[in-house]
Amino acid sequence: MFLIIYRLNGKGKYPYKIESRDHSLRVFIFGDSMATLQTYEKAAVQAETDTSSLDIRERMLRFGSGAISNLDLVVAILGTGVPGKPVRKLAKEVLNQITQSTHTFDIDKLMLIAGMGEAKSCALAAAIELGRRIFSIRGTRIGMPKDAFPLLVHYADIRQEHFIVISLNGGHEVNAVREITKGLINKTVVHPREVFADPITDRACAIIVAHNHPSGNLEPSDEDLDITERLRQSGDILGIPLLDHLVFSEAGYFSFAEHGLIAAENRG
């Protein structure tokens, strides 16, 4: 927000130029002739800009894009909101729409969000598609838990629990990373049917599951142990073994396999 206060007297026709620091606002005022002698006082001009995207750009330049949350990345792409809907509110709705899709999202559905016209929707779709084509996670080989953690870290700072499944081929290369559910994670919500549905379609040879602990505590709960055992048994029946279950936060991760909580034979 810039508040510019200027005062001109009538000492000839001298031009005055007042310019905002980000060059988005330019005000030109000309004083009257000496004969007329008029005074202009307290003429206020306000230029309101959304500085949240500027802060994000500064952080990206300083720390790199990997340090930016999903929400802030969407904010950076959108740039601005619309009247009655700030950019962060718009970005949250967009992010919810994107994360509901497993492979891609429909631009037409994105445009149903108030404030998302053709230009914003196409710009966002183009950014995601370019990232998918050039930096796709597909084919990344998972040899140990630390290889899987970079695929999950962007969920680490989210305040809700998210349960994720990583589908792997016979060489333990990534087929896909999918969000199964979010909210309170329990064995009623995390059903083997939902966890294995897409890996079966992928013709996966193994899976790794993971979920974040917003509290930061990496110790698995009794519920986590029960869920892991159910998924291990289901995987054995389906021929798609569960290789590991990662509990993670911004502080790091806990690997069931590394702690001997999943049978060694499952890890292949």
C-alpha cells in the first residue's frame, strides 16, 4: 500500500512526478501559473498491491523453489487474485482441485473456480505439464527409504495427515505417487482396497506407503502399526508386497523397514 501526499503551489507550471517504488504507479501533476496561485494539498493516491507473491519470489531466489510449499507455488504462478478473492484464497481452491486428480486435471473443472479464467487456468496447466515432462518422478529408483523421502517432503509442513502410496515397477522404479486420503488417519479410512486399487492398474510389483505427522513426532502409533500389518498381509495375497511405511515430518522420517517392523523378505 502506498500513500502519496503532495503539495504544489503556483510558482509557474512546474511538472511534478511521483512514482511508487515498484514502478506500478506514476502520478504527474502540473502547478498553475503564478497569476492564478492555487494550492493543492493532501491529494492522496492509493495503489494497493498483493505483496504475498513478492515475498514468495524473494524466498525462491534466496532458498530455491524446493523450499516453497505447494500453496505458495500456486500463489506464485497465479500472481494476483480477483476482486473479493485474494490470491491465497484462490490458490487454496486451485490446489484442492489439483490434488484431487491422480494423473492430471481438467482445465474446464479448474475454470469452474470463481476467479480462474482461461488465462490463469492455461498458465497453471502449462506450468504443471512442463514440470511433469521434464522433471517427472516416474522412473526414479527407490533403493532405500532416503530415496523415497524427497517425493514426500512437500507434504511435511501440512497440518492435516495425508496418506500416500508410491507404486513401483519390478526394478523398484516409481510408477506414480498418489494421495489416498487426508485428515485423521485410521484403519477405517485407510482400507487396502483403496491403497492397492491404482497399483493394480499400474501392474505394480511393489508399493511403499507413507503419511505425515503434523505434530512432528515420528514415533509410529499403535494405529500405524495395525494399518501397516493389514497392508502387508493384503500385499502378500495380491503379489504386490509392501516394502516400507514411512512416517515423516519436516524433521525427517521413520522407516518401518529400517526398524525391522516389516519382514525382510518383503523388501526384495
